[in-house]
Amino acid sequence: MYVIILIVILWYSGLFFQTFFLHRYAAHQTFTMSKLGEKVCFFLTWLTQGSNYLSAYGYGVMHRMHHAYADTEKDPHSPKYDSNLFSMMWRTKNMYQDINTKRISIEEKFTKNVPQWERFDAFASSRFSRLTWALIYTLFFVFFATAWWQWLFLPVTFLMAPIHGVIINWFAHIYGYVNFKVSDTSKNLLPFDFLMMGEGYHNNHHAHGGRANFGVKWHEVDITYCIMVVLDKVKLIKLK
């Protein structure tokens, strides 16, 4: 039971900071917050993603490139130009690392105002940090796993952020329904996105990239946006 609770907590907490901080703030800047709030989000992203930590800079720049080049050869991740999801994610990983370590030259329009905390990113992305989190997850399973099948979830704790990425960047470009005619293959995965906290309304998002609320129809409740409204009301962020 404790293992399942851990998986649920890691799934939704890591996903929230991916969609709230990395996606809607770093990449699209659909809201503003203080520099202190930004630093807190860096830390909480590391705390919730653990061994899967993604840099706001690397993610933000790569995601802007995805929107600019969606489903073309320049897209960092597209089912249209990769034979399977593993090759797509490998290419995504390489592109992310090239951007994050600044091994490649990037146009200013993709990097402008994307938050970066280089010293913290260096620590949070380090092998030491990732292996320490992996050890913590493993020890949790040692103490709390009560059946053999629960150990099947251990690799999920190591790879949760890439799994989130696969669901959107692969499956949400193949399966689902469309509200808007766009120039790419983006689709909405679920009528009510309980699984991805609003990220699954991918077609809506590609049609209106700067919109904070990814839901459009009455049943498309964007859970992350609902939380953002509360944060705006208590003045922790300011929605644009």
C-alpha cells in the first residue's frame, strides 16, 4: 500500500511542477512570480522529480523549439520523424542535454527570459543527486514493498519524467480527439484529463500556446490551471 501511495505522490507532484513551472512558466510565461518564488519552484521541482529532475532552462528552450518546429525535422520530439518512442526519447534526451549544457547555439527567441539557476541545475542534474534519489527510492521499496509485483514500480520512480514526456510527446500526437485544426498532429488525450493534470489537452495547447488554461470545452477541466487560479488569488503568482 505504501508503495502505491509513493507512486501516486511522485506522479502528481512531479507532474505538477513540470506543467506549472517548467511548461507554463519557463517555456510560455503565462504568469509571473517573484525571484524568491522562482527559486522555491526550482527546489520543489528537484524535490518532487528527484532522479528525474529537469532543468527549467533545458525544458523551456526545448519546448519552445517544439512549438516552432512541431512535426518537422527540427522538432526535438515528433512521432512523425522517429520510428518508435524509444528512439524519439533518446533524441529528446540528447537535444535536452545539448541545450542545457549550451553545447549548441540557440536562437535568442528560444532563450529569452527562460529562467536559469546554473549552480542549482548543476547540482540537481548531477550523477550524485540522481543516484542518491535512486538509492532513497530503492530503500523505500526495501522497507515497504510487501509483494513481488510492487517492485515492478521501482523503474517508474527512476524514469517518471520521461514517462510523462512519452505520454504527451508520443501518444498525444497519435491518439485522441481534435478541437482545433492545426499544422501538426497534436491531439487531446482525454475528455477529462485526470491523468496528466491538463497536459493531455495537447491539441488545445498547440492551438493557443500562450493560454494558461489548457481546457476549452466544459468537460475539459484543467486541474493545474485551477490550482494556478488559487495561487493567483493568494498573490503567490500573477496570471497574465
